[in-house]
Amino acid sequence: MKLLVLKAVNSKDQINIIKLKGSLISKGYTEIIHIEDHDEEFHINSFMVSQKNRSEVHNFIKDFLSKAELDYTVTIVKE
């Protein structure tokens, strides 16, 4: 999966982005998240997810983004 993450975020959003990544790892959805520059505004965060967990992970991320009000800060760009 790939997430497009805005680089310029406030400290509250930055903490929530870190919590999202930590939750993905602690729930066992992935072991590592790769971060690379996309352009001047965004990073790409990519990680492997098993085919059987893909839908569950997608729903988890969407719910997390909604609750943390990160809908405009983090976008799922590839599943």
C-alpha cells in the first residue's frame, strides 16, 4: 500500500501520523514502512500488506484518518 503524506503539518497532525504508522506495525499489518520524497509537498509512505488483510487495513486507515481529522493530510494512493 502507498500513502501520500503532506510534509507541512502541524505538531498535532504529525503526532497522529506517527500513531497511524505505529498502529499499522503494532497490529501486525506490516513490519516496516518506507518513506521517500514524492515532491516538495508530499512524502510517499509505502508498506507491504498481505492480500488477505488488504481490505481490513484499508478500512483501518480510513477510520483512523477520519477520527484524527487527517483526511486532507494523508491519502491512500495505491492498495
